[in-house]
Amino acid sequence: MSVIRHINILLVDDHAIVREGYRALLARQPGLAVVAEAGDGAQAYQLFKQYQPDVVITDISLPGSSGLELIARIKQRSADARILVFSMHQNPGFAAQAIRAGALGYVTKSSPPEDLLRAIQEVYARRYTLSADIAQALALEKLGSNRIALETLTVREFEILRLLVDGISNDDIANILNISPKTVCNCHYLIKRKLGVNTDIELTRLAIKLNVLDLLELSGHADFGSTG
């Protein structure tokens, strides 16, 4: 008779309704228990320290610092933490950055529920796992050179790039990531040098081309000259 493993989970998503739905799904599975929930990275980090869950399931898009920053913070505190990214983003660049930051798995929210449940077991067993759509996209990316420059960015540089393109100032980025404005400026320069651009306009265009930000997200955060 097989033994059912008991896996305690920290669920991180900024949408309460989404958390409720997936909490209900996980609650129906023998051996899985959501012991804590968080709506942003700061709360998630505190709950991780408090509950020491077996697996952290987090989205990439969170208020303030993203899931990438959360992954990096958790791994800095606990190198053996098991983290699974569960995100709407089907961009293989996001998956690559998540794995680089320390996640063991990446599953898109468009995947069947069975993929998420299987990924939890894989991550708990400390095995790398990707949903089928991301695995295919990553394989296709390897055939081209369009993202080679983007993949040279560190996790911190990628996070700063995401915030820069989102229209956030250097000072605000420094506050969000708890680093000095000088560090942000230095990274800003290095990002442009690595990506081969000279201006922030060129940087934004390249980021859009590489799908660092979805166009809908960009239009939701930028003022395009409304005449209201």
C-alpha cells in the first residue's frame, strides 16, 4: 500500500478569487494542504519564515516586487526551498528567469489542473518540471538567437528591466527592491549595454519585442496622452 505524502503549501497570488479556486482544488487532493496564503511578495516572505512550507506556489506578477524577487529572497534565506511558479505568462523568458532565480518548476495557468498537481509532486521531490506549453516554447527559443542578449541578464537586472519598462522611476525601483538608487542606476546602464541599446525608448521597444511586458500590461500602466 502506497504512503500518501503530506505536503504543506504556501499559495501566493494577488487575486483572492484565484487563490480560493486553487485552494479548493488542492484541498480535494489527499496529502496536500494550503497552510498559508499571500497576496504580495512581502507578505509571502514573512509567511514563508513563519510556516516553513514544503512547497511555495507563486505567480510572477505580484504588487510591488515580482515573484522573481520573492523567489530570490526565499532562496537566499533557505537554499533548499522548493518553489513552483504558477503564472498566466506563457513567455519562455519568464520561465528561464524563474528557474535561474531558484524555482524548480514553471506551470502556466492555461494548463490542465492535472499539470499543476503533477508539478507539485515533482517539485516536492526536488525535480525540475515545466508545463508542456512552456517546454515547447523553450525548445523553440533554443533554435533562434533573439533572446540570447536577454538571457545574459541577472535575475536582479531582469527585475529592474521589468520595472523600468513598466514606467517606474529609478528611485521607486530602489524602494521596491530595497536597494540604493545608485545600484539601480548602475544596473540600468548595464542592462542597456548588455541589450545593445542607447536610450530608454530603444530599451522599451526591445522589451516589447521580446514580450518582457505584455502590451496590455503596458497600456494599463502608461499614459498615452488621454484627452480626458
